[in-house]
Amino acid sequence: MKKLSVIFCVMFLSAFFFPACEVENCPPNALAFAYFSFVDQYGRAVAYTDTLTVVGQIDSGDSTINDTLINRETKVSELSLPLSYGTQTRFVLSYNGRTQDVITIDHRNIPYFMNLDCGTMMFYEVTNAETTTRMLDSLVITNPNIDNNEKENFKIYFTVTADGE
Amino acid sequence: MVSSWMLCLATGWSQQVHKAVPAQKKAEEKKEAEKDVPLYQGLSLEWEIAGLGSYLLGSDILNSEIALRANLKNRFLPVVEVGYGKADAINDGNDLHYKTSAPYFRIGLDYNIFHKKTHLPGYIYAGLRYGMSSFSYDVSGPDMTDPNYGGAYVTPYSYSGVKSNASWLEGVFGLKVKIYKGFCMGWSVRYKMRMSVKEHENSVPWYVPGFGKNAGSSFNLMYNLIYNLPF
């Protein structure tokens, strides 16, 4: 009987401790970015050594909204860029202020609720992607689902010559 | 009848200690005594009130259930639990609102660890449950404004009647103590492991009736009022 009382007390006290074990499921990253990797014609990772500027561009009504996302960075080998809440987002890549490529991405937006404590976030499904090919060779969608998992979504192919140009 | 048998059994055991009966004979007697326990030892009806108490004290979540438990050989305790879970919660920090209400079901088996200590007014048990619930929920929040591109686009967030279902396993450890005549009470601790939950493209359920807040696992403490049915 004495043992039973002890166990009873332990269980009663546990009522105060166990609720503290609840684990919050908020992800460390609540934003979804499109991830681009730079690769050469053989699929090997490469970096653009000169300065690179990326401007995000959307159409809103009759006007075009520009948002500078990356400003004159060097040695860029990958990009993480936010898509808009519209259905199309363009990224203008300016290479050393001289040449430009425009990547146009059509996407379906997926508002997402994970947890009452964590708020909502926007995920995307890429439905189409096109690019100009002034400096880059091509664009390939490797994963059309853009969420907060930080996975590669696109490969940008460049032709790299022996002297690194 | 049962209590007199328990008394006899307890007395028999105490005599065995003094007389130092050979081990083989002792084992045979023990086996014989266990064989004599009738299979059906009764039914009990249990009402879990901790969830209701928590709701009355201001929680956004209501969880209450009843259970029907059979006692087989005073050792095996199969149980069926039927409950109702309800959540209507708003996070004041971000104005998100989640609402659901649905029944849930569990089936399982407990083992009376103290089945030999029949002189005690209660027993400790351990067991397993399989739980399931099919439910729908509403989730809504403030409009989502694009954090980039000058906030040009705003998307509403509101989904109603989202259908989902979930299943889970529970490990149970608890005790039952006799209070008065056929009335008993008990505590139990439950460790719940989520097996599956159906997600929607735009949301995951925040609260699953019978399981609690949606996570890989959770702990729960339950308080039961129990009535041993007189048949």
C-alpha cells in the first residue's frame, strides 16, 4: 500500500511536468526562396567571379515594380531569390553592369499554415520558367516545389571556357 | 465471492512462506491458483475528467471521453475508449484561428502488473492503445501581404471544412484505486506517438481530436472516475 501511495504521488506530480515537454514545430526558416545553382556545361558547380546584381521584377496593374535583391556581389555560385505573391516573377541578372539576362518564372502560389504559433507562409509550384541566353546557356527546373526546405529548384548553365570566361 | 477468494489466496500465500514448501510444489500451487481465476472478472465504465476540467478553467481545447474496460483473469484489461475533442483557438499574436470538433476512438489492452497482489485496494497497469479520428477543421488568418516587391499583392488566408484523419499509438501507465463500493478513481500517463495525419495542400492540422496538438509525440495525463458495473 505504501508503494501504491508513492506511485500515486509521482503520477500526480508528473501532471505538472509533462505539459512542459510539448515541442513547438515552428520551422527555423519561415520564408520560401527559389534556389538557383550555377553550373558549367558539364554540370560542375561554378562561381561568377565578377559583380552580379539581381533585380526582381513584377507587373502590377500598368506599372512594373523593381526590387533589388542582390547588389553587386562577387563570386556568386548560387542564388536564393524570393518569388512574388503574383503569378509571375522576373529576375534580371546584370553581369558587371554590362550584360543582362532575364529569367521569367510562372508560379502557382500556395498559402500554407503549419502551426497556430508559427503563422502562415507562402509556398510555390513552378509551372513554367524561361530565360534569355545572353550570358547564360540555359535554365533547368530541378524541383518545381518551392518551400522552406532550402532545396535546389533551378540549375543555371554557363559555358565555361578553358581560360575561365 | 471474488473478494473471499482473494482473501483465501492471500492467506494461502502467507502460510506457504512459513512452512517453506518445496519450490516445485509452490510453483504448482501458484499455477493451480491462477488457473482457478474465472476468465470474466467484470466490466467497468470510466469517465476522463481532466480534459473537461482544463476546458472549464479556460483552455481553448475540450477533451472528454468514456471508456469501457473488461477484466479478464484479473490480469488482462481490454478497453474501448470513445471521446470527443474540440478546439477553438485564436493566437492573439498573429490572429490565426483554428477550429475543429470531432469524436475519436481508441482500442487497446492493459496488463495488471499487480494481479498477484489481490489484497490491495487497487492496481497498477501498463498497456497500449491504437487511436484514430476523422475530422474536419477551419483555419483562417489575416491577409498575407507580400514582404517583397512593395507589398503589391495581398492573398487572403481562409479555409473551411478541410477534411483530415489521423491515427496514433499510445503507451499507457496508470493506476486504479477503489474509493467506495464499486466506485474507483485512477490516474494514467500516456505517451502518444503519431502514426499518420492527412495533410492538406494549404495546411496541416494543428489539433487532432484524441491526440492533442499535432506533433510527432506528446505526453498526456488523465484522471478517471470509474464505476465497476455490477455484472
